[in-house]
Amino acid sequence: MAIGDRFQNLVWNGTRSEHVKFASALRARDMAGLTLKNWILMMLTLGMYWPFATVAMTRMRLLAVQLESSVNPAALVIDASAVEGQAVGEAAGDFFGFDIGL
């Protein structure tokens, strides 16, 4: 397993809160296969495949991560929307250049 794969799994598997946690199952074999494919295609296209290779690697990393929650996701959205109004007011103040401090 490559260092990047282990690091991603270590970081995401250790990221958790009281009700939400992440699980990463990135496999070295899959990453090695995709890396080999990307290098071959970049050589054949004289480097023009680089953006597509970057997207493919990022997609593989993102698809390896799962979100596990012990709470209904709708409840989390409701809690977040109650706080969102305050943040929007602060952002509007910053946008218009107002600085009101207590």
C-alpha cells in the first residue's frame, strides 16, 4: 500500500464527531492500476491526458470515502439551517464593509 493510500485511510478513518464518522477503504491495488493507466495514457498523448488523470485520481479517492451517521441526516440539516441565518448576516456585513463588534 502506498503512503498516500495509507494516509488517506488514516485521516478519514480517524475523522469523527459524536454522531458522524467517515470510513475510507482506498485500496493500493486499485490506485496502482489507475496510476499505471494514467501514465500510459499521458505518454501516448504527450501529456495532454494530465487533467483527465487528475480527475480520475481525485474521483477514486472520493469514492473510497463513506459517511456513517447515527442520526437521521434530515435532523443534521435542520440543525445547520438554524445557525445558517446568523452566518449569512455576518457574511453580508463583511461584503458591505460593515464591522460591528461587541
